[in-house]
Amino acid sequence: MKEIQISTEFITLGQFLKLADIIQTGGMVKWFLSEHEVYVNGELDDRRGRKLRVNDTVEVPGVGAFIVIS
């Protein structure tokens, strides 16, 4: 599981995908979430504004698993 460090209280799923180098630009978020399954803490989620906090996990089948750290 790859660790992704944040320096704020939370990060949105859209910002996270860019920070984790899963997508190149913020403009790709909506398309990516419509074409790929993204699991946040084990639950399917397609909301780019979903707030992720420390210890949340994000899994993208075929891409990898990530955990938010501070």
C-alpha cells in the first residue's frame, strides 16, 4: 500500500487522484471516476469532492492501493 502524505485536515478525492499521480490534471477527475471503480475505505465512491482524512484508504483496481498519512 502506497502512502500519500497530506499537510491539511483533509483532501478531496479529486485532489488525491492528482497527488497520487493516478491522473495528470484536475480536469481528468470526472472522466476518471466515470470510467474506473474507486473504493474509499472499502466502499465504491465516485464523488470527486469526497473528503479524505488521515488513515483513509483508496483502492483503484488495476492501479493500486493507497493510504492517507499526515
